[in-house]
Amino acid sequence: MGTNYRAKISKKNKYWISKHRFYEVSHHCMQYKEWIDEYNALASAGIKGVEYDGMPHGTDISKPTEKSAIRMTELKRKIDTVEQTAIDTDRVLAEYILNAVTNEDVTFNYLKLVMKMPCEKDMYYDRRRKFYWLMSQRI
């Protein structure tokens, strides 16, 4: 019953999003750790120069440094969006929300008992719904 579990909520709820939009946003957030790993790998590879051999290469000029920089910028934007949305959802609970929405097996009980989250179920689930609603607006 990890983060892909979604209780049915009323369309009247202020944080309502459709079931399939919820799954889209949830799966987007589940890529967070992959983005961090890829970003760190690109960053540790550093900026590499390209050897120019003087030969013409047609119109498809390879620009690995540029491609790497663009990809790093895209990854950083995605990472920052997830992190900032957790903060915007609730500054006190941001760490717990981020953990829950980016890890498949993190449950309320884990957050409460192991991580010592300072809130109860109703507040947690309200904030988690708010997070997904905000993310839905931002992606």
C-alpha cells in the first residue's frame, strides 16, 4: 500500500484530481531518485572538450557538452520542482512528504514511528493530497 494507493475522495475536496492524473503525478515523483542519480553522474563526469579532427561532419554537429548541460538543467528543474512543492505544501512536514512521494514503500506508519513525523493521519493525508494537487498544477 505504498504511495500508489489512492483513497477515493470527493470531487468537492479542494485538492481533488482525477485518478489517472494522480497516477501520472505519482509516477512523475517516483522518478526523483533516478533524476538525482543521473544529475550526479553527469556532474561528476564534468564538462569535456570535444576533439576537432578538421573533417566535415555534415549538418548533425555533435555537441556533447551542450547536450549534457541541457540535460542537467532539465533534471535540476524536475528535482527542484518536487522539493519546492513539498516545502510549499507544508514547511514542517516537507521532509516527510518528500520521502513519501518519492519512495514507493514509505507508509504513514513508517513516517510516524521510524521518522517521528509530528502529525497524525488526517493532517498527513490532507497534506499529501495537497502536494499531489500542487504538483499537478506545476508539471
